[in-house]
Amino acid sequence: LNKNDKLVTAHRSHAHYLAKGGNLNSMIAELHGKSSGCAKGKGGSMHLIDLKAGVSAAVPIVGSTIPIGVGLSWNIKLKKKKNVVVIFFGDGATEEGVFQESLDFASLHSLPVLFVCENNNFSVYSHLSKRQSKKRDILKIAKAIGIESTKLPGNNVSKIYKSSNKIIKNIKKYCKPHFILIDTFRYLE
């Protein structure tokens, strides 16, 4: 991602913030509520926002990052910019209504957005098997809405980097959304 690309993430945002170019000292200051923090000490751990680094929002409410990111990508498309928005969320967020609605809107309008579902198989303390039917397939849901989708093993950082790099270039070139499912615990390579 470049400086003008946007990132929207959930409550586990620290690594995303740093990877996007956020400042470690500003992040630590924010965690301690200091005015030198990236959000002037008002956001804290769960609301790391740094517009200079392109981190537009970090929101702890399950699923809320998805429509926020889609709105940002709609703005990019309307302004005819060649940037992308990356939205991070967990598997629990795919159970919220805004998940399907946002994917549908992004598909309908060919928005420059990358949806990244980090599936650790848990939402709070409930395992995926207790929350979703075994017949439910998040990738198939995204594909049915018309969004190209990719499943990646969570423990293969090189594969995630190479694949997402290629996907982001395609999003910028063709202005089409993409969905990545990073399956954290199912694959051992």
C-alpha cells in the first residue's frame, strides 16, 4: 500500500497500524492517552487513527469497519483516484448484516476495496462451529455477490504478502473489489 491508500481495521489494530506506516512512538503515546498520540490521546488502543499514515478508522464494534471502508472506497471512485481501501475484520463480522450489504454495494459499483477476513474461528469465546452452519462458506458468499475471492493460509506470511500485493495491483488497475479469507488455524504448512 502507498501513503494515499486507506486502511480501516477493527480492535486488534496495532500490527495493521504499524504495517501501514504508523509511528511506533505515536502509537505507544496513544495507548497511554497522551496528547502526542496518533489520535491526540483520545482514541486509545481500540481507536488507532492516523490520517497521515492512511489509517482512517479502527473501530471495536463488530462489523462496523466494513461499511466505513466501503464508504471510503466510494469516495475514491467518485474522485477518480487510483487508490485502494483495505478493510480488516474477523469471522464474527461476516455474521452481521452490513457484511453482505457492503459487499453487494462494492460489487455493484466496482469499488477499489480489499476485504480481508482474518478467520481465527472464534468470536469472543464462541467457536465458529457453534455460530455458523458447516454448510456456510464465506468465500462462496462473496463470490455469489460477484466479488473475486481468495483463501490464504494464515501461517504463510510470504504467500499472504505475494498474493495480496498482486491483488492490490489488480484492484488499482481494474477498480474491482476483492475478498481475502485468511484462515489462521485451519492450515499447517
